Amino acid sequence: MPSLNRVQIIGRLGKDPVEKVTTKGTKFAFFAVAVDRHWKGSDGKSHKETDWFNIEVWGRLGEICLKYLTKGRLIFLEGRLRTDRYEKDGEEKFFTKVIARQMQMLDYQSQDKKEPDITELEEEIPEEE
């Protein structure tokens, strides 16, 4: 049976990316992206709602994210969803995140920080460690 786990997001970073390290010493970038939705209600008023997505980026692409991305940058991400489980106070909790495999910066950045030409790097993303 075919299956598909793919997500595409265009949004802005809520904070600068943070470097995290697994228990085995593998580094990755972690950040959150805000995606705004705008619509007009039946009353004619404009409405806005923001969805937040937690993002992990591994390998060379993670290094690029740590170096070039900052709070407020507009980016395109493509990846897959992964849900982790953990137990807290005897209750099972779930945490869903996007594991990014492509990233593209969409807004203009000053020439002070020249951006890399490579915006897509596919690397082996480690499974649970």
C-alpha cells in the first residue's frame, strides 16, 4: 500500500535557530516557524490566525540554517512529519515536528552575510537516538 509523509511550509522564524546535540553527539538545528492565515468572516471583518511548527534540520543543511537564519526570516521548508512520544507525570505525551530536508530563504538579505547557493541538501537523517 502506498504512503506519503510530506509537508511544505512557508513562514517566518519565531527565534534564531538553536544548535542541539543528541545523546550520541550528533548536532542539529532546532527552531519554530510561524505560518499566518488570513480570511474575512461573514461579517466582513479580517481575521488572522497563526500556526506554529517545530522544525529540526540535520547535517549540512542544519549547519546552513544555524549560520544564515535569524528571527523573522521568511523561508520555505519541505520535509516530513515525525511524532515523538514521552511520558510525563505518568501520562503519555506526543510532540509532532517537521524534519526538514529542503530549505530556501525567500526574503532579501543584505550583502553583509552572503547566502550559500545551495538551498537543497539531502543527507541521511538519523533515526531515533
